[in-house]
Amino acid sequence: MIIINKVVLVGRCTKDPELRFTAGSGTAVATFTLAVDRGFKNKDGQKEADFINIVVWNKSAENCANYLRKGSLAAVAGRIQTRNYEGNDGQKRY
């Protein structure tokens, strides 16, 4: 059995990407949220969107920070990975 974890998303940036560098190696990492329209309308006839958190590494992160802005149309190809942590209030966050 082969398990594949690959996704392609096309949507608009909800804000400018945030570029940071890791403390140890100085690797570039950019984060932003992509609003991806659903392929149908809800019962009220309105379009809905999913808001997907995106993390990009290395030179691609620098390119995202340089060229993407709020409202930019972007295509992302990669894999899905969920992360979670416990906040200061003791609640689990995803």
C-alpha cells in the first residue's frame, strides 16, 4: 500500500506573509494564510472559503515575503501537516 500526502491549493493571501529566521541555523521561514474558495455556495447562496495556514521554508520563504501581498493570488503545492501545542491558558491549539 502506498500512502500519498500531496495537496495543491489556489487562493488569496489574507495578509502579507511574515518572514522570520530560525535561531540556530538562520533558515528562512514564511507564514501566511490562504483563503481557498469552496466549489459550491451555501444554502443562502453565498460563497464560502477555507482559511489554510501555510508555512514555507528556505528560498521559497524569501520569495513569498518579497512577492506576495494581501489579496495576491497564490498556488501552493505541498503536503498537509497538522501541528498542535498547549497555550498559556492550558488549552490545546491547532
